[in-house]
Amino acid sequence: MQVLVRDNNVDQALRVLKKKMQREGLFREMKERRAYEKPSERRVREKAQAISRHRKAARKQMQREGLLPGPKRAAAAR
């Protein structure tokens, strides 16, 4: 992964690097690898994540078809 530093602006380059790392999922992977995870725990976690993804996709589909109301929007600033 490579980030260019322009005009000695290291702060901006760090922000860009963090955003790229977030998009790649590096922070999540580092957090998972902090401690050993038993294979049985890993299977349980992955199955729960798959169920969550499936439910989210089904909810989105139902919203598109008009069977469920859309997501609540933030109130406009007054």
C-alpha cells in the first residue's frame, strides 16, 4: 500500500492511509488476530456473520419492493 505525501503534509497522508487500511479491512483483521480464536469459536462467529448478512440483504430487498418502510432519516438541522 502506498500513499504520496504532497507539500510535506504528513497529516493528510496519514488520513488517506488510514482510510485505505479501513477499506481493506486491516484494522478488523488486526483486532481478530490479537488473541487466538478456537476453530469452533471461529465457525460460530462466521456463521453468525453470514446470518446477519443474509438478514440485511433480505431487509434491503423488502424495502426496495415496498413491503417495509425505508430506513429512518436523520432530522434536518434547523
